[in-house]
Amino acid sequence: MKDLIAKLLAALPIYARQLVALLLGPKTAILQQDLESDSALQQALTFLAVSFGIAYIAQIPFLPGGQDKELIFGVLAVQSAVAFSLNVALTILVWKVVGGKLAWKKLLVVTCYFSGVSTILSLAFFLIAAGTFKLMDPELYQQTMTGLIVDPSDMWNSGGEKAFVVLIGVAFVVVYAWIFYIWGAYRQLMQVGKLRSGIALLLFTSLSPLLIVIQMVMSAVLLPLRNGPPVPNELIGHWQAMQRTDANGMRVGYILGYTFEPPQYKIFPAGNYTMNMVEARGAINAKCYVSVTRMEYGQVVVHGSTMLLTPKYRAQSTKDDCSGKSWTSPTNLSKAEYQYQISQQPSGWTLCMSNRFGQFCLLPKPQ
């Protein structure tokens, strides 16, 4: 990592001059170069590499905690290389369709510079979007940045998350505006008229969303590599605790059960959980009891030894066998955070969950 930073710092003065020139006058900055020289491709690839390097280093603070930064850099490098290759292939295709006079080396050089600028523009808006998200909803931002991604419904209800999505959308608009801005350089390079150039631009803007979809699919495939399993395998399954106590002429018994499942979709690293608890109490010699049933299900995210439960549904009902009455009590969908530990005791495996209200332990439910 230190070597990468040192190389970027050494290349920054020249890079900065090139970037400013491209932003102020992309067509002039490109066409005044000797695109046929031996060093042209090397300089263009260096510009592109520095752009990717800056983007990676700037995003390090936003990576979830506990990540292998070198591994993430390798993953992003592969994604960037594939995205750039597809972008070059699409550019060649649209110009070939309209009869452009393809100069392969020149086109590659130009695309390196323009893709580098697109990367920096996207990065700038990402940083603005992330800063806005943090300012408007610091709690959800912190959970997201540390890998504790919560219920997607919470994310869409967050003003900070909505602002983040809007600004990312603006970034796409700006990048496409940049493509429109620099298209004249391609037109002159391909030696075609404005009509055919317009057709090529229309084809490019129509097909380029496919490149974004491919990148999203790659991210979804590589997500387990970056984020690790959302619910540890040792936690998945059915856990249960049973207890009965007799004191002061009263008998109290309960059955508590938790079921943890892996996520249905890997795009959100949150598994599913279900909780059921039945508690009954009454006089020891009585023939009837008052029972309380609690049922809950939602999403679970595990980060280290911390378990965050986000309920999507919760209900509590009470039944009085003595009077024959039953009623339902209102409940809220507040989240619960536990520290958990799974250990092997002489009696078998045990799951213990604790928070500020105390600790309870469960055993695997017999099959």
C-alpha cells in the first residue's frame, strides 16, 4: 500500500496538469497530442491507472471494518479492468456500425484519458453523497460503513440514504454529460460527419447501461468475498430454552425459541430470524393459567460478536384460562442488539445472548 501511495504522489504533478487540461478542453487536449508516438499509450495508461488508484485510496475509509484492504484492491482492480475493456469494446462497436475509420491505438489512448476523467467525476460525487449521508443520518451511516447493513426498509426511510441515492443519480447524469462533451474528439478521430457521430452516440448511450448491469452482477458475485458470511454457519438453526420455577405458591414456566436462517438474496448481507416465546403462570394448585405468547420475525446481521435484530413483525397476545378472556397488547418494532457467544459445554452446544437487561442461554432444539 505504501508503494502504491508513493507512486501516486510522484505522478500527481503531471496527472493534475493533464486532468485540468482535459476538463477545460478535452478535444484540444487530446488532438494536440501525437497519438501515434510510442509513449502515447504508456502515458494514457498511466493516467488511467492513477485515476483508479486515487479512487481506491479515497474510498478506503468507506470500506466495512475488518476488511483485507489488499484483497479489496485486487477485486476492484479486476472489476475496473473488465469495465474498461467492455467500455473500449462498446466504443469500437458503435463506431464500426456507423462506418468510422478505426485507428485502434488512437481510440485506446483517447478512451484511457476520458475513462480516467469519468472515474474522478464519479468519485467526487460519491464523496459528496457519502458526506451528505453521514451529516443527515449519522447512525445509519455508521452502521452501513461498518458492515452492519440493516433492514432495507430502514434505508429507504432515511433522508440521508435518499440524498445519497439522488446524488449518485446526479453523478450518472454528469458522467453522461461528459461523454456528450467529449464525443466530438471521437468524431474527428473517426473522420465521420455529425449525423453518423450522433447515431454512434445514441447507440453508445443506449447500450452502456448494460455495462453497469454487468458491473453490478460482478459486485453481487464478489460480495461474499468482500463482506464474508452475513450469518455464521454455527448460528444457523433452531435454538430453544425451557424453564419452570415454583415459588411462593406460584408456578411460572416458559419456552423460548430462536431460529436463524441465511439470507435469501446476497445483495443485502442480512439473514432472517424468528422468535417464539410462550410464558404461563398461575397458582401451583390451580387448574387454569394465564399465558402470554410473543411472536417475532425479521432480519439479523452479525458483525463479530454483535448480533443486531431488526424486527419486521412482532405480536403479543395474552390468554386467561380462568376467565376465558384473551387480548392482544400493542408492540413496537424496536431493534435489539446482543452480544452473543456459542460454546460447547459438557451437556452440548450453548448459545448465550446478552444485553444491558441480562443474559439468557439456549440449546439446539432437538430434531
